[in-house]
Amino acid sequence: MPLRSSIGRWTLLIVHLFLPLVSTSAAPSYDESSVPAYTLPDVLRVPGEDRRISTVEDWERIARPALLAAFSTHVYGHTPRVRVTTTTSDDSSQPILGGKALLRQTRLHFHHADRKASVDLALILPATASPARPAPLIIGLNFWGNHTISSDPAFRMAAPAPGMETRERGSMNRRWPLESLVEQGYAVLTAFRGDVAPDNPTHYRSGVLSLFPDNTGPSRMGAIGAWSWTLSRLADHAGTLPEIDSTRISVIGHSRLGKAALWAAAQDTRFVRVFANNSGCMGGALSRREFGETVAIITRNFPYWFAPRLADYAERVNELPIDQHQLIALIAPRLVHIGAAQQDLWADPRGELLALRAAAPAYALYGIATELPDQLPPADATPLGTVLRFHLRTGRHDILAADWQAYLTPPGSRPTSRPPR
Ligand code: GCU
């Protein structure tokens, strides 16, 4: 064997054995002192250009579209801008929660070219809502099926999604404090993420993504793009309901669905408030901190959530043309509330607070002053902020009644002493 090629082989072997030890994709870090030095992209600079904007008009006309394009190209994939027609079937209504609300279940069908997909919706409408007194709405996908958010057998069982386990009726009640929401006058519209895009690397295209055969290439949208797209379709549907106040639609999501909620609100200005719960990496947390889950880790474990191009940045996160504070900035001047949990270091609570803080210049363009600290507040305290809001809850990665209570606490008021049921 020629000497050169045997040296080459040894080098290759050594690189293979030791690269994982030096690469950032190795173990996650939870040590604040090992957060690397980083510089965030300037929120007011147009990505890919030297130009820095200073007016709302230029923000909306130049910077916002460029930022949306950058997030589409490098992170979530391009949302197809095609006309999809929707029809509904299986509409049924029945009283729930002892008559405090009406459960309306509808199947939403999407048609595009000769393709079809459908999603089952559950709308929980306060009995007090009427066309004369339309209710504010909270839209959010659920993890395990509409039947898991309540023990009431009126909620239809979700069809099993390919490649996903099934969960029992009522098993996610803790995440959906419906009675308390209805008592506060909110309507809730939800659908199962598995109906929309099964959360599985082999099957994720079998839901709404099957409508878009041209969704290909390194910037194609993955499951998060599909979930976000569908959140907007739920807003379309809400716009047809006279008992819903379509000027007061909030979007909520926990964890991977929190990432989707932020991306939906960034693209769709009908969402006047977004509640991103424990959304972490590629949600509310800064990527450049490499604290907890990193771009390297998430693209290795969940490549199908994103545009394939995101994986190019696994080992060079500082070259990403954007960071997550700019996703939040895209939502300006609307309300963004990030909820973190004290033990959920994987999602980097401090990285989320810092991303919110760093989005401030976009809000300042609209004359909205924001004041957020750069250190985490005490857990379970009144949420910080007014338009850019943050709370830290004690406990683990989850969305609980205490989180909903924080999201619905009007800015400047004290939380009620009794947590919602
Ligand atoms: C995993 C993943 C996170 C995600 C979370 C969830 O932990 O790494 O990015 O937010 O699942 O959706 O619960």
C-alpha cells in the first residue's frame, strides 16, 4: 500500500474517532460559563444586505419580507403560496362542561389540484358567545388527539396517526384547562398535530404536506412548516364563525408546537398574541448560545421538522444568517409571551428571555418601549413585560394551568391567587 494512502486512512480514522469529542454536536451544555462568545445579527439590518432600516415603513416593506425569506430558506422551509380550497363536513354541536360551553366538531378538508387532506377540529365555544357578543379565540394544536384534551366522551377519538403512539381519552387534561378558559370567556380551537403532519420521520408527509408535491429541495418545509400552515387555516376557519371575534385571535403551542406557533405568528398577522410555551431550540431560544438543545442536536434528532438546509449550520451556528430574536421581531408590534419552566434547561429559559430582549428594536420602531432584565426572574412571579412578555414556572417541561394563567394575566395586573382548574 503506498505510504501516502495509508497515512490518509489513519488520518481519516483519527478524525472519525475524535471529531465527535470536539464537535458542538456532542453533549449538551447546561453551564452558563461555557456559553460561547457570540454576536447576534442586528435586528434592524436587512439580512444579506448592508442596509439598516429605521422606520416602520421600511421595516414592513423591506426588512420583514427579507427576514421571512431568510427563515424560510434556512430554517422552516418555504410555505407554498398556492390557493387551497377548504370545505367542511361532519359538523356537530353539543353542550359540554355542564352547559357552560358548546363543543362543535368539524372536519376541515383541504383541496389542491387533485390532492386532498383533512383535519378534525374541536371548537369549544363559551355558551355566552353569540354573533352579538363574539368570543376571543385561542388556537392551538394538541399533541395526542382531540379526545385527549378532555375526559368527556363527546370529544371524538382521533384516528391513529401513522408512526405515532396513541394516548387515552383525557390523558392531556392537565394541558387544557378548558373550564377555566370558558369561564374567562375564551373560545378554543384545536386539532391533532398527527392529523396535520404525523410526527414521524417516515410519515410526516402523509398529512397536509401531501397537498404540495412541489415542496422539494433544501428549503422545503417540514413538519413545523406544516403545523404552522395549518394554524393559519384554523384562523381562516375561525373567520367564518360569527360567534368568534376574529380581531382577537391568539395562538398557543407547547414545545415543538410552540416553535410552530411562533413561526405561524411571524407569517400571519391575524394572530394578535402568541403564547410560546417551553419552545426552546428553533423556537424562542437563541441558537448562538448553544445551551441545552443545539442546532446540531435538533437537526440530528428531528431533521424532518425543518428545511433540510438547517442541518448545514449544525457545526457553524454563527453563520446562520438569522437568530431566533428575529423570529420574535417578525411578530412586532403584536404580543409575544414566552413561558419557560425552571427545570427545562433543555429549552434554555435564559436564552428565551435574551431572545425576547434582543427583539426590542423592532418593537421600538412602533414606539413600544420594552424593558426586560437579562437575568431570569424568580419562578412563579407575575409575568414580566407588557408586549414582550416572559414567565418562569417552577417544575418541568410541560404546559400547565399555571402557564395558561400567566398567558391570560393582563399586563400590569397581579395574578389571581386561585390557579385555574
Ligand atoms: C424534544 C425536542 C424539543 C421539543 C420537545 C417537545 O425534547 O428536542 O426541541 O421542543 O421534544 O416537543 O416536547
